[in-house]
Amino acid sequence: MIQGFKDFILRGNVIDLAVAVVIGGAFTAIVNAVVASIITPLVALFYAPSEDGTVGPTFIGIYGQEVTFPLGDLITAIISFLAVALVVYFAFVMPMNKWKERQAAKAGIVEEEPAPTEQELLVQIRDLLEKNKAV
């Protein structure tokens, strides 16, 4: 029973998912604070905030109303996603993959060579035909 639970917990997908959820949730708050305090003001240097506080280019719509494209929010979301993904990958996914490789090497599991591609097989057939034709 304990071995089954250990196998379940050490399965890569479960570990990766758990790590991503926990670290993503914790790290997102930090990234959002950094982006809100640094990136959004940088965007505001080029665009005046609209009445509701969004930062981005403002255009006059068809019916005369002002329309603001909130670039600050978009940049915040992109940077937040990339930062969280980067931390999760380098702090957890990459070490877990290395650990799995070491475990496989200890167990003596050797990866099979990939099968030849269709193009490689066709080249071999051509070479054999040319060789047989010459004989």
C-alpha cells in the first residue's frame, strides 16, 4: 500500500501539477506587484491614464466616446505569465526531470534509439538498389 502511494506521488505529472499550482499562486502576487509598480508606470509615461485609471492609447469611437486600449493590463498579464512559468520550470520541472534521468540510469533503463525516418529508409533502399544494379 505504501509503495503504491509512493509511486503515485512520484509520478511526474502529479508532482509537476502540484508544484505549478502552489508556486504559481505564491509567485503571481510578487510578479503582479513588481509589474504594477514598475511596468505600468513606464507605460503611463507614454499614455495618459483614462478616467477609470487604465493606461494605454485612447481613441475616439464611432459614436464620439473615448475608447482606451488597456496596454498596461495586457503587459502585466504577459510578464506575470512568463515570470511564473520561468520560475516553475527552472526551480521545479528541470530538477525533477534530472532526478528522473538519474533514477532511470540507476535502474539500468536505456532509452531505445529512435526508428529511422521515412526519408532515411528511402535513402537506404535507393543505395541498395544502386548497389545491386552495379553488380
